[in-house]
Amino acid sequence: MEKQKLSFFKKIKTSVLDFDGYQNLASEKISKTIGYIALIILIFSIVISITYVCKFWTMINKSKEYINTEISEIKYQNYELDIIPNNEKKTIEINTENGGQPVVIINTEAENENEINESINNIKSQQNGILILKDRIIIKSEVSKNTIEYTYKEISEKYNINKIDKEELIKILSGQEMITALCIFAVVLVLYMFILYVSSVLIDIFLLSILTYIVSRISGLRLKYSAIYNIATYSLTLPLILNIIYFVVNSITGFTIEYFQVMYTAIASIYIITAILMIKADVIKKQYELNRIIEEQERVREELKKKEEEKRQKEEQERRNKEKEKEKKKKQEEKKDKGKIGKEPEGDNA
């Protein structure tokens, strides 16, 4: 039977809903499987990037509103930033009711190391956040365990920024430059997330391949490595889709699932075990059908052999009957010949 070619979306449907279809997926070329998982990771990276851009766009709009209403003056010169609020608070924290949005902490008046370290520890404790200090900006993101730090000197030299005030900052946040910066940020984030998740998923596939090998050997199946790799890879389809959905929901609402990573691995393991058992059942079914075909062929051979033997015996019997008939006729002819010979002398005497 010719193997059915599966499109990308058909593979997703089969991976999630059709355990019987894993036998076809297991026979795919590894190159096609790699292309499939790479495309899913790319889609995942794009979704994450769009989510982050939306979050930062919301944060920018909120920051503009906050600057207009709560900040009296902003000064930036000689690579140092000074933000003066309307109230007498030394540290400004811009937060939203939604836990998924970044937290912005501003502390440009921190002079000693203890105050600076306290602000840094505060931003590190956040899931997503930005810390604005007098001489640098620190970004904390949930996609990375470490914070990213930029000095104002680096930013000024790169973008040729020497002096900024409140009105100019609002103009920058509202202008085309900010949209361009967000687009560049999105592209860079897509590449970063793609590389990050490719390495993470490759480790997951390696570990799941070991599980696939163990389960297949226990069930009595001897699978090629390509089949083991394919089953392990396609078993990650549903966990990756759920991961995308969870990330979006978490970013929008702040809703978290404590043991999501455990569930992620457990779902893939269940798919592997079920797929192996289904393949094993299909092999047993095919073996049973093959045995029935062999038995039927053996029965047909026996019947043909029996008919052939009966035919041979019949032909032998007919041959013997013909020989007997021939022998009988021969004897009758000999008897007639003897009778004729006995009558001939009487004719001569007359």
C-alpha cells in the first residue's frame, strides 16, 4: 500500500488525535520530521514575540500616561538620567493590575550601592520588569534567568542621544522611532526564542527517545532509530501547542500553573506509550491476519494436492481399465483366429 503523504496541518491533527496514525509518522524521513518540529518552534517563537511586543507597547502607553501625570521633570545629560516625580517618593514603581505585564521601577536618585542593589534585587524578583537607574537600565524577562543591562553611555553612543527632557521623551515614545525599535525588537526576539527553544526541544526529544526505546523493547518491538526519533518528536506536538496557549494566557492574565513543566513531559510520555502499544497491537493484528493467510494457503495447497492425487489415481485407473480392455480384445481376436484356422482344411477336401 502506498504511504499517504501528510501536510503540516494533517501531521498536527494526526499527532494529537490519531494514535493509529503514529505508524505512518514513524516511517517519515527524519529530515521531514526535523522540518516539522522546526516550523512549530518558529510559530511558537513568533507568537511569543508578538505577545512581548504587545506587552511592551502597553507598558510604553502606560509609561507615557504616567510621565504626563506623575513626573514633573526629566533631565538627561552626560550619560546620567534624573527623573523627578511630582510627589516626594524616591523610588517610582509603575505596575499594573495584570500580573502578566512588565513592572517598571525608577530609582535615579539612588546614590550608594545598598540602595542600587535593593532596586536590582527587586527587579530580579519580578517575572518581567525594567529598572531605570541613574546611569543604566536593567531588563528582566521570564524567558531568561539572567537580567540584561545597558548603560546610558552605550545607548547614547549607538543612537547619538546626548540630551533628553520630558517633552522629547514623550515624543520619542510616541514617534515612528519607537515603532521601528519594537519591530527590530520583535525580529531579534523571534531569532533568540527560536534558538533557545530549538536547544530545549532537542534535549526533550533526546530524553523522550530513550523512553520510546525502552517502551518499544519492553513491548517486543524492534524499531529503527528514525522511527524512535519520529515518535518522540511528534509526541511533543500537543505539549508545544498547550505551551503556546499557556504562555499567551499567562502573559495576558498572569494565570500560572505550578507544575506545568511536569504536565508537559507527562503528556508527551503518555502519547509515546499509547502510540507504541497501538503500533504493537497493529503488528499483532497483521501477524494474526498473516497467519490466517498462511493457514488458508496451506489448506488450499492440501486440497490441490488431494485433487491432484485423486486425478492421478483416476487417470491410473482409467489407464489400467484401458489396458484390461485392450488385453480382453486381444484375447478375443486370438480366439477368433484359432477358430478360423480350425475350419480351413474342410474347405480343401471338398
